Amino acid sequence: MASASVVAPTPQSITVHGQSRVLEIAFSDGAQFQIPFELMRVYSPSAQVQGHGPGQEVLQTGKRDVTITEIEPMGHYAIKPLFSDGHDSGIFTWDYLYHLGSDQQELMARYLQRLQDAGLNRDASMAPKVTSVTKKRAPADEGCGSGCGCSG
């Protein structure tokens, strides 16, 4: 006996509301959501936000007023929004958009809790990414050149 396959809901319409900063999306199963751009940005499925594995997520801040400036369709399965802060590497599948829409209250509460736990707020600027810095040392016989009297 053949098993019946379940067809996942697909978008019937997608509307970007720039002034209210929400993505309105209606699905084939009748579900309709208004997903805040901020929620989409802080939960972007990109590796830049999610990392490459559990525990590598990067907590996003300063995204309350982010907008979507453009949306690129990705075949028949997803969209790739370009956010006003330059972020454009998240590919939002239909399933992921459905998840963001249906679970947005819980996701926003979780995001706000993570901010509170980190001692941050939604409007804080993103901290610059810290990279390792290698100090270049002058040869031992030249000193640092600042006149401090050191030997290197």
C-alpha cells in the first residue's frame, strides 16, 4: 500500500510592508502571517547568524528598525531578502517562513530573553567582530620607535 505524501504549505502571496516593517505571507493551507523584519533578521538561517553548529549562534542586536530592501526568489522553494543593514546571506525556505510565522511569539520571547541574559537590549549596536591581532615587533636592537626606551 502506497503511503500518502503530505504536501507542505506553499506561499500564495508575499507582500513586503516597508512602513510597518513586516512580511505578510499567505500559505496554501489558509494560514496567514505578518512576520516582523526584525524577527526575520535575528533568526536569519544564514551561517553568519546561526553559526555552523549548535552553540555557535551570533546574538543579533540593533535590528529593531531593519527593513527589507529587496527580495530575490530562490527557485520554487525560498526567498533571499536583502536587509537594510547589508545582510543578504539568509535563504528563507517556505517551511522556515511558516515556522517563523507560526512560532513568532515564542521566538521573540526567546530572543528577548537571550538579550537580557547577555545584558544587552534590542537597540544596542552590534559589537565589532573580534579577530586575532598579531603585534608586529621591531627588531630587538631597534626598540619600538616610540621613544619609551624599550629594547623591543
